[in-house]
Amino acid sequence: GGNVLFAILLAVSLIGMMELYRIIQVHNTLLGFLGYAAAIVFDLLIYFNKEKYDMMLIIGFFLLLLLFYVFLYPKYQLEDVTIVYFGLFYVAVMLSFIYKVRMLSDGALLVWLIFIGAWGSDTSAYCVGMLIGKHKFLPGLSPKKSLEGCVGGVLGAALLGFIFASIFKNRINEVTNPQFAITVICAASSVISQLGDLAASAIKRNHNIKDYGKLIPGHGGILDRFDSIIFVAPVVYLLSSVL
């Protein structure tokens, strides 16, 4: 938690944005550096509890991108501006919810639901799909995914969440009925996790790449490993706050 988690997430966000920007070769351009700067400012606003200025940052960032697009025309294409703007939300904003979950009252335990809902779901879906998977699910986007695997991922994440809550229920004070709430959170997170994985696959297929990078041997880049985490973190934060 604290400063360590904040620094790690900021670094992960910047690397992830670089991997995304590298797809269209804007990672080391003026637009790319403007995106990195916006991510740093966004995270600092959270760190210093100045989130009321988020909308000003988002609008200002958009206007600056348009400014560079117009005055440096035709150096940049519309897709360049769109991807740079999209990258702030897709990577930095979404990953910031890991820090937000950690800073909740029971955050030291609740933050693990993000990883149970994402990686626990992935593992469960893989095992069930390998064992009994027969019906393809969106074969044009992800040929190896099966409907049985998707259902298994949701049930597996829910079961892992229930076990987690059963072990730590006496240490979770701000969540009413932790076993029920955390089971629901992990099941919902699994659904969103699989959507995030498919979204990442769609982006890569649109640009004819296999992996976002080579930073993590056997996995690819940061975005290849965190594609589902990116989607799950906001859901865990929202449901934890509501439940």
C-alpha cells in the first residue's frame, strides 16, 4: 500500500501506455509524451486528494491534443490523437482503481479481490476449458476460448472469493455479509475480466500483433499481463463501495 503501491502503479501505467502507443508508433513522439504527462498528473491528483480537478485535466488534455494535431498538421493522423487520448483512460485511469481499492478501510484485504477476479478467473477458465470445453465462444476473436471455460471462470472466481471471505471474514469490518458480498464481487469481476481479455485481443488483432511487448518472459508486455486487471479494478472498487 501507500507510497510503494502508488509508485509501482504509476510505473506500470506509463509502461502500459508506452506499449499501447507503440502500436501506432507514437510512443516516443510529442503526443506520446503528452499522454505520459497527463497520466502522471492524473495519479498525483489522486495521491493528493485533488480528484475534483480530474475533469479539468481530462478536458485540458483533450484540447492540447487537438492543438498539436492542428498546428503540426499533417504530422499526426486522427488515429494518433484518438489512441493517445484513449490510452489515458484505458491504462492509467483504470489501473488507478487498484490504489483506490487499497486505500479503502478494508483495502489491505479487498485489493486481493482484483487479482482473484482476474487471474483466478483466467486460471479457472483455462482448466475447465481444457477439460470439458467444446463450444467455441467468439472464435473469430479468440479461437481457444470455449463457452464452458467462460462459465467455469465465473464459477471458479466466485468459489475462490467465497473461500477468501470465509478465511478473512472476521477481519473485514466495512463490508456487510463478507462471504456473500465478496462472492458476488469475484463473480462479477470474472465476467468483466473476460471482457477485458477479449478487448485486448481485439486491439491486437486490429493491428496484427501477437503481444504488446516482451517485458515479461512467457507473457508478453505489461498490457498482456494486466489486460483483465485493467477492467476488474474499477468493478471491485465500485462493488466494494456499494456492498
